[in-house]
Amino acid sequence: RRGKGGVPAGDDLSVVVEQIVDCWGSAPIFIDAAMVRGVPYLGTNSRAVEHFFEALAFAGVQAIPVTRPGQAPSFQSSIREAARMAGHGIALRVPLVNLRTPSRGRELHELVAHLGMEPGRLDVIVEYGLVSEEAPSFSYICHRLPDLRGWRTFTALAGSFPPDLMGLRVGEHEVQREEWKRWAAEITSPSGL
């Protein structure tokens, strides 16, 4: 909602919270605060992230703040405080590239320690990206992620998309779901994941 001249209205925070409640209800929801922290309705207050999650909690939304390795310590502290206040844990988005570094376990353990959460209160989301023939297997991800069984949940996000849309006419087209085929093949193989 915009006020005069396209400037956000002063009560935009309540509008956004109301929209989340209307569309999502009280079920748990991951909210990536890095995607909204610079939005004008959060204001310039250094505690903007905490205020946002406080408003969601007051409205009965089970908001789970999301963060990722490499964010500024001040942002990680804001996520820690928002999670402490909301009481629903934290989700960690881990890009695949982070699992390919020698320091992968140390980085995650340091982040978890800074966030002050037990692994059982954390949801891990590995951002696999687009799947190609050269992409590592899902079992590779599982073996590179420290303490896999200790996290509250584990999710691998992956997708398939053609390199370009050249040669496709306007309309609907089926795309081979390479990530789904690879996942299904791995979980049904004798060695499994």
C-alpha cells in the first residue's frame, strides 16, 4: 500500500502482517528477513527485524526467521533476537557452494553457536540451484552437511530449466524434471542416500 507520491503509508507494517495472516493463517512460515529488511515499512530503526517478527507473533503467526552463512553479525544477532522472542526456531539457507568449502562444518557450527539455538530447533535448507549433469548428487549434499540427523528438518531446493527459451513458441511446454528424476533414482538405489 502506498501513500501520496508512492511513499509507503505509515502503517504498512500492520498491512503486511494482516496480509500474511489472511493468506497464511497461523501455520508455521519461513520468512527470509534479508529479503524484507530494507523495505520502508520496517523503518530505519536498528531493531526493524525484531519489530517485524514481534508484530507477526502478536498476530498469532508462527514466523520462523531465515538466515544464511555470511550475513553480517549484526543481522545474525537480529535474527537470534527475533527467534528468541517468537520461539519457533530458525531456518538456515545454505547455498551448495558453502558445502563445497573445506570450512563448511566450522562455518555452520559458528553460525549455530552465534544464533544460540540447538540444532533440533533449526531447519536447514540447502539451495542446490538448477540441476545439470555435472551437478553433485543429493547424497553428496547429505554427506557434506554436518550433523544431518540433528537438524529439525532438512530440505534440498533444486530445479530444472532449459538453458534458454530459444525455439519455444508461446504456450505451455513440459520441462524434464532432472532434479526429481535424480532424487528418485538416489532414494530408490540399493545404497540410498
